[in-house]
Amino acid sequence: MYGNPHEETKKKVLFIGDSFTHAIHVSNDKTYYAVLKKNLDIEVFVLAVQGYGTLQEYMMLDKYVDGIDPDLVVIQFCGNDFINNYYELELASSWNNNGLRRPYFINNSITYKTPANFPAIRDFAANYSHFMYLVISRLDRLKASHDKSGESVEHIIATQGLAFPLFKESAEITERLLRMIKQRIPAQTPILAFSTGYAGRDDKEFKRLSEKIGIRYIESPSLALRAAEHAGVTTTVADGQHWSNEGHEIVANALQAYLKEKW
């Protein structure tokens, strides 16, 4: 969704995120930002791609923010951002690693790497052979399904938090990337952030980093989703992760309540 950047009568809101905001599982008019557009009468712009990490989101923002000149920026976090933001951590993950080449922020510069064994073969498959990429992807999923949960980096993060060196290093890189985002947006433009998770280690770290940097962190969307699930509402699609129509509406309502009160 990309509104009119020359709009002068409505407030312009820019949403940034990954697959939850890309929202390929629901119709365009059912996404949380489409609901907000209708209910709040705002001009909406969305920069979100499935599988993207914080650096890629910053790169999209850097390219488009001046042309949009938003009145508000909303960042959607996901726990796997920490995995995607640090090469060593993504390399160690089989659950949140699609094996595709991506940019990482290494030694204060952007470096492209493929977080998997045999990177040259994987890059060739991704660019030139859909069949080869399909086979490799299926093998990756098979391996992930057999990996023991107690040994996964995701489980280690959940139990150890910042005591886990790879997570601590990723958190430091993520903080740097969020500071880059904040510095790229005009100082007078407020930035809000919310997470797709339910108060796990990664979500607590997102909150800590946001508050440290000066980004307003909103807990109400994730809390509303959890409450709805406890009440028996199905908030996700068949994959058990991404939001259904009901999930998007719950997130929209939580954000709408906050915006009406605070913005």
C-alpha cells in the first residue's frame, strides 16, 4: 500500500515491517494498516517484505522516507529480527533461516552474505533454478523439523537472554540499526514500535532498546492477541504464526486505541 505522498489534508503514516506487515496471507483490505486507514482516515504507506531484517527495513526507509515525509512512523518488530540481524546467529539457526543472501551490518558497513553451508550453490539456485531452490528449501525444512527444540538458538535465547553471547551481540547490532532508523527520520516525527510476540526474551529486549533509543514501544497489540487466543479466538492462519483476518483486526484495534489517546 502506497498512498499519495503529496496529501496535505490527511496525516501520512509509514508502516515498516517484515512478513507480518507484508501480510500475504490476507486480502489487502483486511491488513491491520488498511483497517487503520479506514477507521482513522489517514494516508498509509507500507514498506514491508517477507523475511526482511532490520537492516533491510532501514535500507527501504532510507530510499523512500524523504519522498513520503510521514507524520508518523510505525515499526513492526518480530523475534526473528534478532536472528536475521546477525550473520553468526542466523547461520546457527535452522528455524528462522531461509538460506538466502542478505545484507548484514558488519564492522560499520553493509556486507552481503548467505547464512548457510555451500553459499555459492544456494545463490545459484535462488537466482537461476527454481527446482534446485525448491529441493534445497525442502531439505532445510526437513532438517529444521528434526532439530531438537532444546538445542535450537531460539530456545537458548528464550532461556538465557543476553547471557547468550550471540544474542547479546545481535542485540548490540540491532540497537545500532534502530538508532540509524531514528536518525534517518526527522526529529519532529514520532516513531512507534510494537512486536508480534508475547513478552518473551526477544520482546523484552525490543522494549528495552526502544525505550533506550527514544522510540515509543506499544505492548497492547501483542497483549490483545494473547488475550484473544486465551478466549478461544483463532488469530493466525494455517502456519500458526502469521495473523488471520481476526488477528489483523485485533492489532488494528489496539493500535487505533493508542493513537486516538496519544497522537
